[in-house]
Amino acid sequence: MRIAILVLLVLAAGVAGSMWLAGLGGTVEIKVGDSLVATSFPMAVLIAAIAFLVLHAILSVIGAIRRWPRRARVTRTLRRREQGDAAVTRTLIALAAGTGDAARVEVRKARGLLGDTPQTLLLAAEAERISGNEEGAAEVFRQLAGRDDARFLGLRGLLRQAMQKGDWDAARAIAKEAEAVQPGAFWLREERTQLALETRDWREALALATPEQPRAQLALAAAEQESDPKRKLELERQAFQFDKGFAPAAIAFSNGLRQAGSLRKARAVLEEAWQAAPHPDLAEPYLVVEPDALSRLRATEALIRRNPAAPESRLLLARSAIAAGQLGKARGALEPLIASGEADRRAYLLMAELVEAEKGDAGRVAALREEAEAAKPAPRWLCAHCGAEHTYWKPVCTACDTAGQLNWTAEAPPAEPVATRPAA
């Protein structure tokens, strides 16, 4: 309704203007040489308006003809882009479905339509990779690495391939180059950590480790590789500070302090570690300096004084008391442990040894040993990957060569190796 009213107003204004011009009268004369053209003023205005419209139409046609090639190019480009995007979508679907040959066909179409963009090159590399053509994928990754706008993508693919092949020298060089391109990238930090673990570069792994990772184990492994005594002791100190309940770190730091002449500090480290997490391996370096069994018993009481009710504290006290002939004290340590239900087979074997030392009956000793067989096993260093048992902690399992999988546990070993990525 508003548009109709507006059109009527415009027409009314036009008619009014025409009538006004007709009422003006007057003549317009154009003299060229001896020729004279004369017309009324309203007709001259009408002729000028028609001339303007004709000229505008001619210029518009000329402009449209000049713009036609560019519009045709734009139309073709948009059509190719649409077709290329469709090919990229089909490539993604083929990659998701794991059909490498179909992905290669579609990505070839996409590259023909869109050119070698970072997106099409990356898809081409993935298509080659899942088709089993690692060399073809490497060639495309190298193309990506040669572009300023996609260098990191290419280096990432090349690094992954180098690590899969176990080419650690090439992997180090690529990782260093990628770090220069994208400093501090989270993914690259993870890959460099994994690379350090695979190459047993514990100091590098420690430098890259986050607070959530077991830095105590990495620091202790780095200390074992260190030849300089001062740096070795410092790494052992770091390992102990990272995790005071990690017994191997406490033992190594204590031994280092003892060798440096700090016997009191060495014993204090072991006491602090026992308070954090009692471990049977902590006892021997603490008691080794004691000259006789009675002194070892007194030293044992000093070691466990901060948590005497812990199972490991009771076991150590019972063992030292039996050796010193303090059988009543040994029984006082073992009986509450067995009654609590937390005892493992070591407690029953110690009780059998205690009964035997007390000249108890052989039947009771045999029964205790049978109970020991049925009791839960004692904790030990166990590889979570292959289930191999170890006498001492090591940074790498000697059975399956997996890094960072040795745990102090009483659980049964896995029935078969766990397919986990080696990590500290």
C-alpha cells in the first residue's frame, strides 16, 4: 500500500512539473553557421532527457560488455570452488572410512580444482599414509614443510614418520626445526618428551616434564646417567624433592649424602622417606652402619617412630626384634598386623619364624606357612606392560624394554602385555 501511494505521488509530481514547464512558454534556439534550430522550451527539456537516457543506456551496455570476462572468471572460480569443496568432503569421508584408494582419487580431484593448498596437501598426505605409501606421504609432507604458511604441518607429519621408523637422529633434527617454527606447541612438547624417552635422554625428558608427570623417576634416571658427582647428587636431590615417597630416589640421595660425608643428613632423608611411604628397601641403608642386632633394633625403632602402625613398620620391627632375640616385641608387632587383615605372606612367614624361635610346635609352624601360601603376595617391582618382576627399580623394563612402567605393587601381573605407549 505504501509503495502504491509513493508511485502515485511521484506520478503526480511529474505531471505537475510537466504542466508547469508547459505554462512557462519560451523558445530554445540553436544556431550552427547559417542553420537555425528552434523549439519550445518544454520540448527542449524533453529532448535533453531522452538524450541522457539513451547515452546512459549505451554506456551501461559498454560497461556490461567490459565486465563480462571477469564475471565469467568469477563464475568459473566459484563453480570450481564448489566442486573442490565437494571433493574435499568426499576425501574426508573416505579417510574416516579408511578407504585409502578412494581418498587418493578424491583428493587428486580436489587438488586439480583447488590447487595445492595446505588443506589439500595435508589430505593428500593422509590419503597416501593410510594407503601404505609412506614415501608418497613423506613427499607431500616435504611440500608442506617447504611452504611458509604450512611449514609446521609438514614438519609434524615428517616427525611422526621418523618416530614410527625409529630414525631418532632425523626425529631430533625435525623436532628442533618444528620448535623454531612453533615455539612451545603442546603437541610438540609431548612428541619431544616421547622422543627423549625412546632415546633414553632422561635429562631432556625431565626438562620437558610437566608437574603431573613422574618427575622423580625422570630425575633419578638422569642421575644414573650423570658422571659428574655434584650434578649427580643435585639430580638425586631433585628426585627426592619431587616425590619423597619414591623409595629409590630417597635411597640414591641418601647414598650420595653418605659418600659426601653427611651421615646425619643421609639418615634424615631415609626417615623422611619412611614417613612419606614406608618401603622395605629403605631399611638396609639405614641399618647398615649398626654394629649388632640390638643396635639395629634400636635404629629400627628410630626409623619407624613417625608411623609405627604401618604394615611395613610392623614387619621391619618384627624382623629386627627376632634377630635381636626380643621375641615378645616381635609378637606385639605381628599379631595386630595379622588381625587387621592387611598382612601379606611375609607376616605369616615371620610369625612362623617367631613360633619356631619360641620352640613352638611344628604343627603351628606348618599351619602358618600354609597360611602364607594362601595370603596375598608381598609387593614387588612389577612392569605394568609385560608383567616382569624386578628386584630393584629401573627406568626401563629389562624384559620388554618399555620405559617408565615399573611400579611397586602387590597386584597380580597382567595376563598379557598391555598395548600402551611407553611413557615415564
